Amino acid sequence: MNLTRESFRNDILHHLKFTVGKDAGHASTYDWRLALSFALRDRIVEPWFASTKDTWDHDHKRVFYLSMEFLIGRILEDAAINLGLKGIAAAALMDLGQDFDTLVHDEPDAALGNGGLGRLAACYMESMATLGCPGYGYGIRYEHGLFRQRFETGQQVETPEDWLNQRHPWEFERPESNYTVRFKGHLEERHGRTVWVPGETVIATAYDTPVIGWEGRWANTLRLWGAKPTTLFDLERFNRGDYTAAAEPETLARTITRVLYPDDTTYAGKELRLKQEYFLTSASIKDILRRYLEAHDDLTELDKHVAIQMNDTHPALAGPELIRLLVDKYNMTFERAMEISQNVLGYTNHTLLPEALERWSTWLMGTVLPRHMQIIEMIDAAHQKANPARPSSVAIVRNNEVHMGELAFVMSHKVNGVSALHTELVKSQLFPELTKLHPDRVVNQTNGVTPRRWLKLANPGLAKLVTDTIGGGWEADLERLSELEPHIADAAFREAFMAVKRGNKVQTSNWMKKVCGLNVDPDAMFDVQVKRIHEYKRQLMNVFETIAQWHEIKKNPEGDFVPRVKIFGGKSAPGYAVAKEIVHLINDVGRVVNTDPDMRGRLQVIYPANYNVTMAEQLIPAADLSEQISTAGKEASGTGNMKLSLNGALTIGTLDGANVEIREHVGPENFFLFGLTAEEVLTRRKNVKHAREAIEHSQALKDVLQLIAEGRFSPDERDRYHGLVDRTWNSDYFMVASDFADYQRAQAEVDEAFLDRDRWARMAAINTARMGFFSSDRSIRGYMDDIWGAKSAL
Ligand code: CR1
């Protein structure tokens, strides 16, 4: 179908009239945005059908990615770019008196995730479509995504996110695709079989969003489950006038998909969360088997045609659920069912933090999912029997708890970590005993990010420079960025590279003026730390360094300082008091710094509220310095680190997660390394006085803690941070004190490098040129080859 500016204009007008129900004279930005989205969506439908048909016709192996989170962000521009229609769409809109960018900015983020884990799932969906890997994402259609963050007197306040209050133009509701999901009740033995008589049921209904790959050559489906009651309402009670009781079934169902749990680092043990996890898993597994049985009849061959990936342990009930269906519904023996399930399943581990590893009390599991509790015990017993050497300390069920990590490990043929270092730690620290029993099971797949969104869309200036320099095609072959390298010797190229960066910084300065009301100098160094607020990520160390810098300038107001804008972005989990205190401190320090005339042209702190995917697209292309400063051994991979480096920011970072590999790729001379290694952290922690000794050694840090303790940043409540200062002196589990001096040393090197504009330009350009490895296309190829046994259909 030949698409022109004129025909696309007509498509938009058609949808405005017939789908949105507005005429051009009375249409709002929202109406136009919907019309544009529908017109673009039409263009996805053909390749989407074609991909589905191709998969059926050729019986391609399908990959199913089960994830409690998909942090997609906006869809419109991404779809336009992948379809190659951004130019035509913008031109057609111009004819209609509308502005493409304005419509793009009207779209709310689909914020169905917390942070890296959810955003990784979104990048992987896009890469699978780009590579023609036949696949489906399965998730939950949360009514409310991640909360909105506001600051009130510097403190985080959460309000509900409401993306579904508007029409969501990208999805197709599939009321015919629904499954009953059961909870609670009891088990009965009937004719030698176990029968689960449920106590509660809800219906999972599918909502499909097509995911279009680069150049529209292939499209996959993201299937999100919504919950509906099995009986609409209790008519008898309604007629009696008891309206609340009458609505009970509806309330029960809607509660399940009401909200995304806003924490990615702690395990809460809440019944509702377990129900959500089972809801996702059960509906998805049933859907997978239904689709399989439409074309095959031998369930023992499932692994030849199906691969299921569990994104962390959240969908780890996939193992017991698959076994349950194979045994209870399809009459297979337990042993056979377990073997088949293991061949089909894979498990990605995303964290070593003990507080994030899911465990459920056997009581809760037995109450909510009685049949699954039984099957889990059978899995555990079978695994123990097959591996007599297995110590009881790694049993799936121990101390009256079901350990989801061990369950996922045992039920998978492959377990993967998300960076080289993390994978080694998964083997040596998290699952040492299980790795001994199954030495080939744990493999590495270093994370990646999609260059379509994180370069082409987010940084059009740099994308254009890349294309002008090495030609097109890098979008789907990111290793080609290395062809930039010879051009870096050329002064004109470096100029152009820096001009793009400056343009992005000017644009971001204007944006900051709008959202924070502050004038920011685009020639200052943009020093960026954007990610969830967590102690292990050590935003606190960054604030301490900011205070130290402020103090330096105060002591020497006539001195020469490299001007810096400290930019923070990120949300704290609502119940995470220590992280909220850090949020408060950043804002408190910001207020003092930003109103101090001595800081003018030298130091600023910017912390725009409500960091999300869209804000990341704004900030990352404007960054000069990328802060990747987690306590070594704690950040499984990181993906923001990749996005920033890809966009020409230099990293100051520890040897943690994927930083290690980024540094190897960009070269140690183009990376500001500091800090203890993962091993050194463990040794140092044995010294109970590690913090005290480090503070005694650093006058700067001592001063910082003194200033905070005196209430210099909280004059309205001088003792506000006494607890924080006290913890830093006396416990400091995340080693802020121990790494501080070396961090300051590295920051001084950053300043020096930044002063030499040309040297900085080389280093920044080299970062971009050497980031080809970190494309999520490379990651997905790794999964396809090493874990899924899936082939590209293209
Ligand atoms: C990790 O903390 C990693 C992402 C994606 C996070 C981060 O380092 O980049 O996963 N883990 O792999 C997580 O959210 C629940 O665990």
C-alpha cells in the first residue's frame, strides 16, 4: 500500500470523524492524538497479521515472556519511527494545522513497571519484533501504573497514576480470549485423583497491543490480562437493596489488577501480590497450551515449539501451574510433566538483594493455592530424590516457606544472570549448591537497550549525525557504530558531535526552566543520576559529594570551579523510609545550593519530580556525566548506564553490574573508575569500624556530616538528619564512607577532563562508538540461541 502525505492526512481525518467522533473544528489535542494513533495503528495491523500467519504456517517456535512489569512509556512516536512514518505523519499533521511533537507529548506513559526490570522487558519486546523472533509478552493490565511523584516541602508525595482514564488507542480488547483463574478452596480425592474445588474465581480477559519492530517487518503481541468477575453482580442482593454486597464479585476481581506494586527491591509477602502473580501465570499458561493444542496434539513435544521465560521469580508459579494442567487436565504422569516443564521454562534472575527474593509462607501458599502447594512439595521431593547430595539448606520448601528462587531454578533448563559479574555472583553466592548439582544451568545474558528508542527517538540530533557519518542501518545493527571511530580523529566530526550535545543541553535547560523554574547554564557539566532511589544505588554519596563541593566553594568563593549541574531523577518506594529521607535531603540541599549567590555559575541541583521513561528520554541525551555508583556487588546490571554511554555521556562508576563490561568496551581511559570491588566490599564489611575509620581519614566527609548534623540544609528542623548521620558513622552497610574519598578523587579527574573540551569530545564520542554490544538485539539473539532455541522468522 502506497502511503503519501495526502492519504495519511485522510486516514487521520477519517479516524477523527469515525473513531473519535469529532470534527476538525472542535477537536482537542487529545482528539488529534487519538486520531493519529489510530491511523498509525492501522499500519501495524497488516504486518501483525502477516507475522501471526507466518508463525502458524511455518509452525515457528514461539517464545513467551512472562513479566509482572512492562515499562513501555509512550508508544506513538516509537511506532511512527519503526514504521518509518514519522516524517509523513508530521507533514500530514502540518497540513491539518497540528504539530506532531505536541501530540506526542500529550500521550501518557504506560508506566506498568518500576524500573530496570520492567523497562528491560519493554526493550526485549521491541527487539524480538525487530529480529522476527515469534513471541508474546504476557503481563497484567494494571488500572494504575507506578504512582506519580510530587514533592511537598521537599518530601515525596505519591498520587495514583491514571493512564486508563483516557482511551488507550493501542490495544485491542479480546473478550473471547478469557480464562477462569481459581483461588483458595480445598482439595478432594475422587477416584484416585486430586480435585481442586476453588473458593474464589475470576476471569482473565486479554487485551492485545501489537509491538512493531524496526522497519515494520515483523510484529509481535503484548497480551495484558484484565480481571473480570465470574458473576457480574449478585442480583438477589441488589434487589434487596444491599448494593455494596451485590458488587462484591466485581470488587474482588478488579482488586487483582488495580495497582502495580510500587517496590522492586523488597519482598512484601502480601496475599494480593501472590494472587496477581498467579493470575498472570495461570491465564498465560492456559493461553499457551490452548494455542499449542490448536496445531499439535502431542504435549510431550511442547518444548520443540514453546519456550517460556520467567522474568524474575514473579511468574515462578509457571512451573507448578504447567505441571498441574499436564497432570490434572491432560492426564500425564507427574514425572513426565515435570520434565517437560523444565525443558520449556527459563528463569532470569535480576537481583541478589536478599530482601527482594520472594518467599511465601507455606500457610499462605496452601490457602491461596492448595493444589500448587502440593505440587511444589512434589517437585521438591522429586528434585531431592534425583539429587541425594542436595543439602536441606537449599530445599524449595524450608522453614515453612516456599522459596521462589529455588523453585524457579529447579523448574528451568536455563537460569540466567543479567551481566557477566552478576552471573558469576548468581553461581557463587546465590545458588552455589544448586549450581554444583547443575553446573551447566546458569548462563549469562548481559542486558541491552533498544537503539530505536534510546538513540533514534530520544536523540534525533545524534541519530542524524550517525547516519550522516556512517550511513543508515545502524538502527538494527548497532555494532556498526564502531565505524564512527575513525571519524573521531577528525576535528569537524568532534565539533559536530559536541554541537549535538550542546543542542540537547539547551533544549533540556529550557525544559528544566519550565518544570523546575530554574535557569540552567547549558555550558555547565550536566552530571546525571537517574534511577530508583535506593541505598545501594548510593544517591546519598552523590549528595555528600555535592555538599562537599558546596563547602569547597564557600571556603574559597573566588576560586575556579568547573560549573556543574547535579541532576537527580527517581522515585522511592512509598514504604521505604530511608530512601524517602534521601529524597528529602536532595531537595533540602538543592534549596540551599540553588539560592546561594556564591554558587551561581558553579553549582546547581536539579531534581524534577516524577522521573519516568519520558523524562529519561529528555535527560539522557543531554547528559555529560553518568553516575553509576552502586556498592559493588549490588547492581545486577543496570541499563541506564548503557543508555547514557550510548548517548555520549562519560561514566563515573564502580566495578558493578554491566559497568564492568561497559568499561571493557569503551576502554578504561574513557571511564572514571573508583571504589571497592565486590570482593573488597565483603572483606571490608568484616571490619565493624569501616565507616568510622573512613570518615576519620576524610576531612571533607567529616565536614559534610558535620554540616548536615548541624542542620545547615534543614534550618527549619535542625535534627532532621541526625539518624542519617548517625547511621553513616556507625553502620553504613552500603559503604558510602569507605568509597567517598576515591569517589572525590575520580570526580576531580572528571573536572579536569571536562576543562579540556577537545579531550572530552573524543572520550564522549568514543563512548557512543563503542556501545554497539549493548543493543538489546544482541541480548535477544543470545536468549534465542542459548536458552530458547528459537529462530528468526525473517
Ligand atoms: C536490577 O536491579 C537490572 C534490572 C534489569 C533490576 C538492575 O540492575 O538492570 O533488574 N532488578 O535486569 C530488579 O528490579 C527485582 O529486581
